[in-house]
Amino acid sequence: MKNKMNLIPTSEQNTKDIEGYYFEGADGSQMAYWTCYSDKISNKHIHQFDEYMICVGGQYIAYIENKKYILNPGDELYIKKGKKQW
């Protein structure tokens, strides 16, 4: 998955200076793998699809509709489409 051909361009990211890769399945499903090398803040944004995430390492803080979620390794978060997040 972490292949130069699957690298997500910085111009298509909601967070500056992170590394992201994507995979598209034959059934249309997608998966992304993001690496943050330091603390970052994402732009507020809304997806037109549901999102599911797992914190692999470190700590991730997400805001969904102004509610704060703190994820540690192994924690999961589901975000329904149309919800403002950052």
C-alpha cells in the first residue's frame, strides 16, 4: 500500500505536511493510511461518505460536530457522512 504510485498529493489533503497513501478495492471501497510526524491540525471538512478509522500508534484527537474524541492505539472511530470534522 505504501507505494509511490499510491501517494496522496499534498494538494488533496485536509492536513498539511503529513504522509498519506490510498488503496482502492475492486468493489469501489477505499482505504487510506496516514502518518503524522508531529502534531497537526486538519482543516474543517465534510465527507460525502462514511469514514472509519483506527489509531495505530501515538494519539489522535478528532473533533466531530464540536465533540472531542481522543484515540489511542487500537481505538476506533466511525464518522457518518455529512458530519463536520477536523
